[in-house]
Amino acid sequence: MGEQPIFTTRAHVFQIDPSTKKNWMPASKQAVTVSYFYDSTRNSYRIISVDGAKVIINSTITPNMTFTKTSQKFGQWADSRANTVFGLGFSSEQQLTKFAEKFQEVKEAAKLARDKSQEKIETSSNHSQESGCETSSSTQASSVNGTDDEKASHGPAEAHLKSENEKLKLALTQSASNVKKWEIELQTLRESNARLTAALQESAASVDQWKKQFSICRDENDRLRNKELKDLRKQGEIIPQLMSECDFVTEKLEASERENQNLEDKVRSLRTDIEESKHRQRHLKMELKNFLEVLDGKIDDLHDFRRGLSKLGTEN
């Protein structure tokens, strides 16, 4: 059936910075699909993630790998073959826990598959060696103890045994070659384990550094919070005084408004008085004008009367 997905989730993918081996670099712009795949042909497990057309995770799980939770929603593992450390950021702690449990399950399955493969190889090698020894002994006994007639009668059987012996020798040679190949792979795994250990140590150092930075940030946060609380307490102490001053100013404003109202009333009263005075003045002017007109008439009458008297005196 080939390779099939056995577990799928979504997460933000990160890779360790190859230059510093400390800082995380985002491999995806958003949460992408991350899946466990099982290859029944090779009896192997892989973690694969694709962002668009780009493969950002292609990690074969080995028994030496370890998935580490570094926070409630973040986990990581080192892949010596890819020469990097992968990190996954999940949206919840539950998703992280499920992924970690699946990692452990797949790791145990990979270890069991490796152990079974080694047992099968060792059994095949031992069986081949035992079969070769038995065939060789049988052939030697036939050569030493058999008569010429027996040799003639067992000629086809001997040829068959010889052919089988050649096949066993070829199998032993192939087995020895496989053992050498497995030794090379074992050495490669050891080197990978050493690199993984170094990567984990660097990761642990990074975690320690992050813890220090977190502690510094937390101390700074506490300092700023205490400073803010102190400022708030000072403001709390000043507020009653400000409220008292505000009440005093309010009373003064109210008194000023009352005084202003009184002044406005007085101004309106004065304006009324002025209007009345103007009205009386106009009335007096009219009366004075009438009086002057009457007076002028009286004066004219007196002049006429005087002229009459003068004329009368002249005539007398």
C-alpha cells in the first residue's frame, strides 16, 4: 500500500537558525498541516509538512529521537539527518499533548521494527552458518569414508550439495556485507546521536537563555508595575486635595455668578432709571419749550403794551 498518513494536525512550523543554533526562524507564514506517515514497505515512519509547493518538514523518526515540550503550546525535536531542529507551535496544549504522545508511539514502533529487523538478520546469519558447516562436514565425510562406487552413485547428490554450499557461501558473503553495512549505519546513528545530543545541549542552553530573558522581562515588568502602583497611590493621595480645591473653586464660581447676577440686575435697574430720566428730560424739554413759547408771547404782549403806553404818553 506504500506510505499512508496515520495522524494529522495543524501547527506553526519553525526551524532553528543554522548560524546561531539559538534563535527560531519561521518556516511557515501560518498554521499548516503536519502529518505522521507510515511506509509499510520500508516499515518506517516520517513527519511531513508542506506549505504550498514547499516541503518544510521531511523527518524520518528514529528510536534515538526525543520530542521535548518547551512550553504549554510549543515542542521541538532534533533531526541529525536533516541537520536541524524542528519546532511546532500549537493553538492549544491539548494538541501539543496529542502530537507528543503520537511521537512517542511512533518512536517505540520504529524501535520495535529495528529490533525485529536485527533479530531476523542475526537468525538468518546463524542459520546460514550452521547450514554451511553441516554441508561441509557431510561432504568431507563422503569424500573420506566413501568408496569409488559410492562416489559414483552419489555424484548427482554431491553436485546438488555443492551447489547448495555455493549458495550458502554467497548468502554468508551477502550477510557479512549486510553486517558491515549495518555497522556503518550504526556508526552513522551514533554520530547522529552525538549531533543530536549536541543539538539538545544547545537547545537546553537556549532554553536557559530564554529563561534568563524571561526572568529579566518579568523583573522589569514587576518594576514597572510597582512604579505604576506607586504613581497611582500618589495620585490617589493628591485626588482628595484636588477635589477640595475644586469644591473651593466651584464655590467661588458660584459666588461670582451670584455677584454677577446682582450686578446684571443693578445694570438693568440703572438702564431703567436712565430711560425714565431720558423720558422725564424729554418731557421737561417739551414743557420748557412750551413755557418759552408762552413767555415769548407774554414778552411780545409786554412790548406791545409798552409801545402803547409810550404812544399814550407822547400824545398826552
